[in-house]
Amino acid sequence: MAVPASFEEKDFLSCCGSTTFAKHMVTASPFSSLEHAISVARDVWFNTVDVNGWLQAFSAHPQIGQQHAPSHASQTSAQWSKGEQSTALATATGSSLQELSEWNVRYWEKFGFVFLICASGRSTDEILAELKRRYTNRPIVEFEIAAEEQMKITELRLAKLFSSKESIPSTTDKDSTMFAKKAEASESPVGKSIQAPARTRPPITTHVLDTSRGGPAAGIDVLLEVWRDAQSRPEFGASDNGGWVFQGSSKTDSDGRSGQLMSIVDNVTPGIYRISFNTGKYNPRGFFPYVSIVFEIQESQKREHFHVPLLLSPFSFSTYRGS
């Protein structure tokens, strides 16, 4: 029977350059399986590591198109970065590398951190197109997207880390290597998460950012409901006739994240959900007394995680599907 895998802080720093992340992963180890490690890693990254930790992790990556990693990055991290960019470098031309370099500079000047993308299997043209598309984002939106990309890279590297060990619990070295190859071959767009067999957080979470202050919105009351009328669906402009049923409520913390809005279950019940924010209480002079977002979870999505960020300003708000 295989012994649960244990790693040192430097191993986890090679996967993600945040010291907070690495320390928490060491504390949580040993892990019963690769999937267990990934599940814990996602929880630590999104729910424990703060803004400074995210920026520290971003800074450990070289710019896309460059083979030389930052001096503070570990040798293992530098080698992995080189491998992850191998397709991009193999498909690059002198002109495309020059254009990529110019856009890297523009991106840094706007956002203040390196353009981050899980580059495995992507050509230079694909990466450049994505860089240009994301350049139009508002900084607070791009910051969240970069964090999602960092998590994709971390998951890929955790698979490589496990495959480098001789004793891999509940999965063999071959299985872990296959997991890494599968992750590289099936890069998903932002918002689609890699599913783990067990959750460490509720299936539905939220995060509120105040764009007028440039930071998290703390102290906002959040309410989660689900539609339970089997005879009808909620329709635009129609009365709900009492079809919404309370699921849970919470208040955003100092990082803008809500507490637990529903039970931690592996399979969330498919259906139509509504998450509401008491924005009028948070900002009595704002335009919106409250904000409600309605979304539907399909049967095929019941094992996914649904993160519903709210980007708030006094006279506007926006959201997007996170993970």
C-alpha cells in the first residue's frame, strides 16, 4: 500500500510562487492522492492567499516568449516554464516574438503584473490573440482572470510534482503522468474549472470588488435562493409567485468574499439559482438598492464549481462566470 505523498515548501513554491500558498500546502500534507492535493490547492489559492500572495506568484513567471525566468524563481519552476512555453516558442517567428514583446510591455504598463496564461500546447498566435483580448479588460477583472490562469498552471505542475515521486498514493506514476498530459491537452477557457472528486468549499461562492475603491467590498449582505416551482420557470417581467426558496445568507468579509451560502456537497442540485447583494446598505448613495443575478446549473454541470464575482461601482455593476 502506497504511503501518502509528502513534499517540502520548496516543492510547492515551484508549483506556485506564493510563500503563503506553499506553507499552507505543507501544513495540509501529506495528501492521499493527486486529486486531493489539487482540491486543497484550489481552496488555499482562492480562499486563503491574499492579494499580495497572488502578485508574488505572478512575479515568479517569465514573460510569455522569454525563456529566462525571474532570478527569484526556483530552478524547477524555470524548467517547467520553459517546457510550458515550448509550443509557443516552436511556432514563433521573429516578427511574432517582437509583437508579443511589445504587447507584454503594454500589458505590464496597464496592469502592473506579467501577462499570465497557461501556455501549454498553445501557439504564439493563440497567446498573442488572447493577450490582445484581455488587454481591454478593466484591471480588477483581469486580476481575477490572471489568478484563474495561475491555478491552471499550479494544477498542471502539481501533477508533474506527483509524477516525479516514487510513491504516489491511490494513483500510480503512470496515472499522474496521464493526468498531467490530459491537463495540457485540454486547456479550458477562463471560467471552466478542473473537477475534483471532493469539495472543500460550497458549490456556489461569490466575491465582491468595489471598483471605485480599487479593492474588496466588505460587509455586504448576500442571499442565495433556488427556484422550487416544478410547474413553471421564472420569466423576465413575471411575478415569481413564491417560487424562490431560501438556501443561505452571509456577509462579505474583509477580502470581499462571502461566507458559506450552502452546504458543501459533491453534486449540487441542478436548477435555477438567484444570488442577491444588499448594495443599498453598503452604499446608500449608490444607484442600486440591491443587485440580483439569476443563473441556471444544468445536470451536466452538477460537479462544477460556480463562482459569481460582482464588480461594483456607485452607478454600475458587472459580473462574469468564475470558477
